[in-house]
Amino acid sequence: MEPYIGYIPSYSLFASIGLFFMMLVVYIRNKRLKFSMYLLLIGSIAAGAVIGSKVVFIITQIPDIIANFSIKYMFYKIVTSGFVFYGGLFGAILGCLIFAHVKKQDYMVLLNLLTPGFSLFHAFGRIGCFLAGCCYGKVAAWGVALWNEPGILRIPVQLMESVFLFFLTFLLLLIEKRRKNIFRIYLITYAVWRFIIEFFRGDALRGMWGVLSTSQLISLGILLYFLIKAVRRKRYESGISCI
């Protein structure tokens, strides 16, 4: 693994590549927005993603902040903290909702437009994680060693997730004509995947709450939300059929 490629941090490089391809895919798919509106949409979701990913990371560090509380330490945590994908995703969604409200656009149309871009950006980001040596897997008899721990093999969960996300991007584009709401499919599919893959991760920095990680709790929340919606819709349809 290489934390730097030349003088450029690996994660920043691949996150930038992911952002470029996300913008390209969204631009090619866009049939409604003018170019200036498209750029404003991208700016809105990018700002939301950065803020959201930072906020959720700080939440995962609450026990540590409380144990070492000081204004200086809290500020240090905010400035030097990493990024949490779910926080970035929800922040991007919020940015999209704000854009849709201000510009009088259909937010579900926009979210479905953006969805393949979300998964594609994330796929490249995970390659950056692998090279940087963060978000690593558990110690195993097989795998890849971190650059700072050359004698310890770890499950390459970052690359496993990257492959999954590239496949998911392709799948979403493939089924979009038959399934209009690919945003919902993306959220449910990724939540299931993330809940499972977290069991193979070995970094404690992601935040643990008992036996589950922060991302696993969020994944369960997403699945529960859609389960409740499905039950309510089923009950409503059953009620209509009885009339």
C-alpha cells in the first residue's frame, strides 16, 4: 500500500478521481438541468457530504472527547478528524433536498439521477482507503499487510467493498429502466452489505457501541425504516382492497 503517490495523499487522489467520474456519470445522465444548475447541484451535495461526514465522525468520538474534554482537544478532533461515509451520504442527500426546495425541483428525480454517482464515488474512495491504510480489516492468515505493519496480514475489506460498489453501480444502471426508484434499492442493498462487511473490519476508530459499529447501527436504522414503510403500504393496500 502507498499512503502517498508522489506528493499526493492516496486517499485524496482517489477521492478526486471518484468525484470526477461521479460528476461525469451524473452529467451524462442529466436530461433536465442546465449546466449552471447542474454545477450548483454538485456543489450542494459536495458541501453537504463534507459537513455530514465530519459531524458523524465526531459523534463516533464522543466517548473519547468526554474522557479528554477541553475546547482545544475538541477543536483538534474536528480539524484532524476523518470522514464517515454514511454521514457524507446523508449530508449529500440533505444538500440535494435543499437544492430541490430552493430551485423547485423534484427531489426524488434528482436523488435517482445522483444514485449511481454516489456508489461510483464510494468505490474509488475505498481504493484510496486501501492505499492509505485506513478502514482496514481484521488480522487473518491471508490478506494484505498495512504499510506501517508489514508483518501483519489483514482482510482487504476496502478492496472487497470497492468491487461490490463497482458491481452495484453497474447493476443500478442496468435495472433503472425497470425499477424507477433506484435510490431506494441502493440504500437497502448497501445497508445489507455494510452491516455484513463491518464484522470483518478491524479498526476501532469507526466507533463501536457494544458489539455493533456506528455504521451497523445506521444500516439497521435504514433497513428498519424501509421495513416499516413496506408494512404500512401493505396495510394500506389491504384496506383499500377490502372496501
